[in-house]
Amino acid sequence: MGILTTSRENHMADQHKQSPEHQKAHDLAEEAIDKAAEGNQKEATQLANEAKKIDPKIGDEMAQEVEADRKQAEKFQKS
């Protein structure tokens, strides 16, 4: 039963990531990261808060994406 539950949870997570709400939150979170990189912390915070209102888990997902991007950039710099 554990495998079936995991499969069902993965399917539900995939459906969530494809939802229009999730995509909107993801887009806002990416924009927040861009604004923070530009030094506009106030706007970055506002965008991040708006994204979290839509999808409370978006912060964790974006942190994972940023970390993956950082690791990829490190690999690229070493080559």
C-alpha cells in the first residue's frame, strides 16, 4: 500500500504543479527573485507574499529551484 500511496501523492503533486494557480504563484515567485537580484527588496517581498497567498508551498519549491540553479552554475564555472 505504501507504493500506491506514494504514486497517488506524486500524481496529486504533479496535478498541483500544473494548475493555473500554481503557475501564477510560480511566475510571481520568479519575478520576486528577479526583483531581489536587482536590489528592489520591497517589490520582491510584495511579490513573494502574493505568491505565498496563492500557493503557501511555493517558497520551498523556489528555494529548491534556486539551489539547483546555483549548483548548475558552479558546475559550469568549473568546466
